[in-house]
Amino acid sequence: MRTEDVLAAIATGLWRWDNASGTFSLDAEAARLLGLPAEPVRLSEAAVRSRFHPVDWNEIGSVVNLAVAEETLAESRLRIMDEHGRVIRTVRSRSKPLVEGTGHQLVGTLQEVAGQAPDAASRTPVTGDWRRSREAFLLDAGRALAEARSTAEVLRVAASLSMPGFSPDGLAVFGVAGDRLTIIGHHGQSQDDEGPFASMSLDTDYPAAEVVRTGRAIYLPSPEEYLRRFPVTWPLARRFGRRSWAFVPLVVAGRTMGAWMAAFKHPVAFTPDERSVLTTVARMLAQALARAGVAESERELSLGLQRTMMPVLGPGIPGIRVAARYVPTGGGLQVGGDWYDVIRLPGGASRPGGDGGGAGRIALVIGDVQGHDVRAAGLMGQLRIALRAYASEGHRPDAVLSRASRFLYGITDGDDGESENGPRFATCLYLEVDLETGTVDIARAGHPDPAVRMNDGTVLLRPTAGGLPLGIDPDTDYPTTRLTLDPGETLMICTDGLLETGGHDLDSGWERVRKLLESHDGEDLEQLADTLVEAVHGPGSHHTTGPLADRREDDIAVLLLSRRPAGTVRETPRRTLMTIAQAEPERIAEAREQMRQLLHDWADGDQLDSAVLMVSEMVTNVLVHTDGDALLVAEVACGETSRRLRVEVSDTSDELPHRRHPGEMASSGRGLVLMEMLAHAWGVDPRGEGKSIWFELDEPGTTEGCCG
């Protein structure tokens, strides 16, 4: 008897589906089952599709694709429709995909299902509510896995997945390290249970190892099947008391990176629908693990670069306290071009191996290379080394920055050093501090000015002369500004990320920082550094997720330095000093702002306005009527009954000012008249080569707490 006759006798038909040509070949029994005349026929895909229920036909595609990927049988139940859309029978299809190049053929059988078994619902195609439940589960799983930021989070999400109709009791994720199978994580087993599986050769007769070797899923619906296929490792699995197992490959970009095991305490038939769910989850899990691995590698690289490029402040330097922070931006590798450095300069006790007494000098450096990428970090490292070398050679601050600018211009004068907006450049602030006298010489290259917190809590932004950012013009000069840091005072330098993050500009950012500095007692510099950083991007690690992370718009570097007082901090006058050059008349506005900052707590607002007006007149008079620069020194000290402001403006001209009587339309000549009207005392003192004009104002009130 022919095979066709035997199959026809048991109501089983044969069919062949050629995916490339889109045609079906049916024998007589298969044609009859589809409601066609009982004779062999060749039909188009559209003609055959019209015979199936639309929902069932839509399921065929996913079942076939799964069978092609796993090289297994494609099984499904299909409802046959007549011309009027009525279901006339249900058939069971079992077919084998034959892959040929980019296409495939499906060869199999159709058999009528006389009646449904009690558990048939679990094996029918996903339809109606069950199908919607599966889709909702996959959407939720995909969203949760996409939001996981680390391998640990991915494993927690995988362990919490509750699959519709068949939730696993145990999960394990296996990875590959060389020729060994390792466990990345597991759920449903104790920590001691992972021992035999922790490092297993890929040649081992174990399902996960075979999945990694072949890239094909393995489904074991019963302990008997497990024992039959993997007798060597069956004793390892038997003690867990599971009834069914699924081992699915974790594939990313065509490469099998590991395997995922889902184990069940109840029997699972692993129907095509169930295999489809498991395979889909495995693909999402593989992608999530790959993303998490890349993110963790980037974080490790970022931390490594930071540890390598940022200086170790080490043991305390005699006479000072130092605190520093660096927080990278939130994007990419979390590395950027911001840096800081503390350099012990040659000579005195600050030299390595010094005796800890006497004078010494250190240099403070802070800067920002344009960009937030690995190239910026690399240039930062090179520039930091160059600055250290120039400083160690004993050059003055202006010479250090001039040489650094030529160095950066040389290494970025080409395509390799360019960003999207042109050649790379860097802003920088270089300070040389004399630890004995407290004098600070500052050279600035396009960087924000330093700030000083005085002993009474007053915070002054110290305007300094400066030049272009490093790397733009190799012949740029960098003038030096000098100030004095008294014992107990705190100097702060930072990059613009501390100021401009969170929607602020430089002015409003300085106001935010000033309030934080004023509210601190100035004792614990580490706490103050944390306070400044937390005000920008919130507390805790810079890896913290959530809305605070969105405020990290730029790298942040901040460096704090305070001179240690020998004993109790004496009551020192509040003082500011600045030079206004002939070529920089715009700095008169900075002088007015310095006065307002110095007198921020002055009781009489009218006196404050008067002081600002007189300072403006005195400085302008020097720039207009002499050929030299103006040196402004302002000091607030305790008098007998009140605080006293004394302001001096010096220049190198020997010509003394004289009082005029300007008319109504005159545009000048009122300086001395204003001082006589507004100041409590004023005068002009010859000083060798040059002169000094000064005034004093007494604040109304008592001396209680006036000098901090």
C-alpha cells in the first residue's frame, strides 16, 4: 500500500509551502481538509489563506519563523473556514522547514482534530484575551528591561517577570568567558547551588553549554527527556525538583553571548506560542545585558581615567587645607576636559622631602578643555602634564600659561585635534601661592575668576586680568594679578559647570555659589566642597538616576584652599585690592561691583551708593588725567564706635588733583566736590613716585560683631 493511501486512511494530508514562490502544493486529502475538491492541486498563497481563520493565519508566520530559527518542527492548530466564513473543522499542522538560501520550504501534514482534549486550550494558538495578555506582558517586559541600567538590575527584572500561563520557578543567566561557561546571575536557587555551574567547560554535556555551542534553543518538557538527552549532567538538575526546562540562546548582533534557563515545577509542553514568548524575552534580555555591560564598561573606563588623570592630594601640605571635587557630565563615557591640580613648587618646605618648616610655594591649577569626549580627556591629560612640567621648571604664572598655550596650539593644529566647531582650546586659571606671606599670583586664560571667603563670612569675587583661552593664539600674553590670602580665609576656584548648570548664567550662578559660601562656617572644607556640588546636581553619587541627573549639563571641577591660622584667627580687616589698567577702562564697572560686595552688609544703603560713586570718580580721574594705571585698595575695619571704610586709589603721577568749580553743563571736575560732600574724611598723600587719594566713611551703629 502506498504511503499516500495510508495517510488518507487516517485522514492525514500532505502539503508543501514554497515561501520563495508563494505557492502551496496539496495532495487530495489535504485539499479535502481545506474544503476543496479531493484531488492534488497547486494554489497561490492568497487562495490558501482564504481557507484559514484570519487570526490563525497571522499566527502561522511567527510559528514558522520560530521553527526556522530553532530548526524544529512547526506545530499549530488551524480553523478551516468555508466561503461564508463559518468554521467547518479544525486541523492540526506539523511541518518541517527546509531552508534554501534566503528562502525556505515548509513540508508537513494536516490532520483533522475530532475533538479537543481537556488541556487543549494550553496548546491552541494565542487568540483573544490570551493573546492580548501575552502582548501586554511582552510590552511590560521590554519596557522594564530597557530601563535597567546595570547587570544586577537586568537580572532583578528577569527574576520578576511573570509570563502569562507558565511562570518559571527558577531562572539562570549563563555567560561565556573564553572556553568556559559561567553564571552571570540566577533566581530561585541559593548561592551555594551555583557551585557546579560556576565555571563549566563549553564541551560539557550540559544544555546551556550546547545552546552556546550551537546557538539553538533546547526544550526539555519532562525529566525523562532531560535524562535521555543529557544523562551526564542530569544528577545536577535532579535535586532541584523541576519538571520542565527551557534553555534559550542570548544572541546579540548574530553572536551568541550566553544562554538563559527557565525552569518550571509543573510540566510545560512548550507549544509554539510558549516558545515564541520565551524566545522574545531572551532576545530582549540579551539586548539589555549587552547595554548594561557596555554601560558598566564605560563607567569603569570613566572612573579609571578620572583616577589616573586627577591628582592625589596626599598628606597635608604645611600651612594650608585643600579640598577638591570632580564630577563628570552625565552623557557618554562620563569623561570630559575639566581638571584640577595642586603642584608643589621647587624651594622651601613645600618641596618634597622638605623639613616642614619655613616658607614654601605651591601652584593651584584648574581648567576646562573644550568637549565632553575621550579626545577632550586625552588633551586634558597632556595639558596637565605640560603645566606641571613648566611649573616645576620655576616659571612665573604668566610664563607657565604662555608656554602651555603654545603647547596646546601645537598639538591641536591639525585635523586630529579639531572638534565640530574648530580647533580645540582650553580655559585655565593658574595660581602661585606663597604659604608664608599668603600672597597669590594669578594668571588667567579665559576662565572664571576666583572667589575668596573672608573670616567674617564675606565672599568677594576677585576680578583678575587675563588673556585668551589656551591654544587659540600661540603668542598671547597673560598678565599677572596679585592678592593676599589671610590666615583663615578660603580661596575657591572652579570651572563654569559649577556656575552655569541648572539654567544659570555666570552672574546668577555666582550668586548661588556666594550664598553657599557665606552660609558655611569655613572650617570643614570637605563638607563645603560636597555642599557646592550637591547644590548643582543633588546629593549622592553622580551615577544616581532620576530627575537630578538631568541637571548635569557640564563637567564640574572645584578646588578649595584655606590658610591654616597659627592660633585663634585674629580680627583682620575686610580688604580688597585690584588694578585698573589704562587699556581696560571697562574694569571700572568691576571696581564698583567690588565695593558693593565688600559692603554687602553695610547698614546705610545711601553710604554704600556714595562709596561706589566716589570710587568710580577716583578711578576715572586716574585713567583720564594720568598715563598710568590705578591701584584700588579698600578696607573695612572696626573703629572706636563703628566700622570704618577706607578706600585708597594710587597712581604714578606726581601731579596733585585740585578743586574746580564746574558749570552746569560741565562733564567733569566734580570728583573732589563729591568727596567733600559725601566722605567723613578724605585727602591726597604724595608717595614718592606718585600719589594716593583716599576717603573714609563711618558706618552708623556700635562695634558689636562688626569685625567677625
